[in-house]
Amino acid sequence: MEILPSPRKSKLDRVASWAGFAALFSCILAISYSLFLHWLRHPEAPYVANDEPPFGSQGYVVTSNVVAARALAFTKDGKILVAGFSTNSKQFDISVLRFLSDGKLDISFGERGISTIDLGGDEQIYALQVGPDERIWVAGEFSTELGEPRMGIACLLPNGHADPSFGKNGGKLISPKGASALARALVLQPDGKLLVAGFADRDFKRRFLAARLTPTGELDNSFGNNGFVETLVGATHSEAFSLARQEQGRVLLAGFSQHDDRFDFTLAGFTDSGRLDSDFGDKGIATANFESYSSYPYAMQVLPSGAILVGGATGNRENYDFALSQWSSRDVLDPSFGKKGRLSLPIGGSDDTLYALAVQPNGKIFAAGSSVVPGFAAAIGLAKFLPSGILDRWFGTGGRVLTAPKSFLPNAIGIQRNGKIVVAGNQIDPIVGNVGIFVARFLPDGSFDAP
């Protein structure tokens, strides 16, 4: 049988076929480009449209039951813990709150979402850690019934009740002999011991102070002098605000020290036994100064690379900017970061202060703080940096976010597993001061996680 050739397509048919193919290819290319752009913006998070409900009605929640929020952490199941303090009109008490993913208080925790603990004096919390057993550890400035300031540590059970196995009624007050002291930072060691850092006042001089306790709250005599180490950096004044422990066991304190009429970023490195580490910086001390009058660091993170990142504010008494410095794993200022290891950044207000840092597994850096805008109202200021210190232009506006002023003063930041950013702090009244706390959540692009 003769096989006839198939009819040849006309030129018009061929053009139509190519047009259809081109349209399909353009559609696929547009979708791929959209996904690629999303990956560029959020490589640390999966492309999920609605993985959890919005946070509150506007992307944030406020409560007046607690007057200050200083720290936050996440539980294993993703709930948000916020620690600070409340007042009963006579004194301050420990307060820890637990929030669900939609911003509502978790009524199964403490008393309808809030745990309040009174140890007999004033208790102001500045640090929060969650242990592998889900127990909650807090530290800060406590006082005796006579009003004497002490370093304070308290432990709560996962349900928010005080842990009776730790210290006295779940709390412990400590201080070196002959000195007053307070805590600003807390780290849980892998062996269950607790490191606490802050500063001590002795002989009219303020010094870096660190202490180590056993899991039951006893001072660890194998650390420093009876469990304490004190270091005066500069002439008369040095305060530690942050604490970290490197994998090799080195203990790092970050704060500021006074040099003439200027305050500088300051790091102190100690061995695991509590001695100044001669292999760190200059006999255990490293400093960084900016070109401005003074610099005050409030946060520190050890990066995946081993580098040490410190953040705070630098300025001339009247106008401050976010400030960051980075030391390499060799304990020298990292020339690949910012300008010779340092950078400063205005956020948008007349007075910008960085109070908290968070680092993603890919090394990208989030900074949170306050920005005072015209009218002396405080707004939330956020910035996101690449590991080199360059702003991540896909976040917010060119790497920065400045919210509308709501008198919010951020003190803490955390990154959820899905890439969303949680910020907590104080709600301020310009006349009476702290009137409550806020917790806000932002999407990975820097917008509020709102309906």
C-alpha cells in the first residue's frame, strides 16, 4: 500500500505553533523567575504561603500585665517565651509569658499564660534560656529584702511554675564577697552548668563579672575564685552585657569600658577554668572604637564561621546609630566585615540604638533596636545584613525596616524555623515610662505578619 506523505503545514500554521510554544515558555520562565526571586529573598525559609496564622490583629500584640520585656526564646514546639518583670506597686517580680503562634497567650502556662514569681525582693529579668529538658532559666538583677543588689538566677518548670529543686523556691541570689552585682546574660553549658555575666561594683569601680553554677544552683569552685571572675577593663568603669561560650570552652564577655572620656566596645576572653585567656586579644582583652564619641555594645553572637559579632550603638551623646563590629576566629577585627571590622548604620530616626542580634544558619544577620523619630516617639528599627556586613537589599527598604512610631522599645529578637522574625520589648509612655510590653512578628521580607 502506498504511504502518502503527511500534508505540509502552512507557514501560518507554523507561526501559530511557534507562538504557542513561546507563550508556554514565557509562562514557565515567569514562574521560575518568581520562585528564584523568592529564594533570593528568603533562601533560609521554604516557600510556604500560609504555614501559620497571622500574629495578632496587626502583626503585634501588647499587654499591660507586665511592665518590661527583656528577652525571648522558643520552645521545642515553636511557642514564644518572653521574660521580663512586673510590678505589684511595691517591688518588681519575675514574669515569663508564653505565646501561641497566633499571638494569643497560652493559657496552659502559668496563670493564663503568665508566670509571676516573687523571691522576696526586687527581681528584674534580663536574660532567658530554655534547657534541653524544656525547663526555663532566667537571670537578672535581684535584690535582698534589705535592698542589696545581687546577681539573680531562677528556674521554672515547663508549665511555668517555679522549680523547687533549684536554689530556694526556684531562685538563687549570688554576689562576690564585698561587692554588689547584677546579671545581664545567661548561657547553659552542654554539661548543665550555668554561666552568668554582668558587672560588679567594688571600691567605686565597676568591673566585668562572670559566675558559674552547678545545675542545682551551687557556685562552681572550679571556675575563677570560688565561682566568680572579676575583671576591670580601663580606668574605672567597665560593664558586660552579653555572654557566649565557644566550642573549645572559651567564655566570652562583651560590654564597654572607659578610656579617658570615651567608652569602647570591649571583649574579654576567659578559659574554661575562669582565667583570662592569654591567647585571646591582648592578654585576654580586645577593644574596638568608632570615630564617634562613645560606643556601647548590648548584644553578641558567635557566628557559624567562629567569628564574634558585637552590636550596639555609637554616637556623640545627641545622635546615635546602630553599630556592629566583628572579630575573626583569630580574635582580631575582621577586615572583610564592614570597614576594617566595624560599621555604623542610621535606621531613620534621630537616635538609633541596637539592642539585640540574631544570626541565621546561613550567616545572615538580623539587628533589632529602637529609633526615636520626631515627636520623641520610639519605633521598631530592624536591619538585615549579609555575612560581609553589606545590607541585604531584599529585606524591607534596602535592608532596613522602620515601623510607624508606636512607642515600642525592642530589647530582644529571635528567628523562627520558618524564617519569620519575632521582636519583643517595652511599650513606653513618654511621661510615665514603661506601661506594658509588646511582641511583634515580621515576615521574612520585613513586613508585619498581619491579616
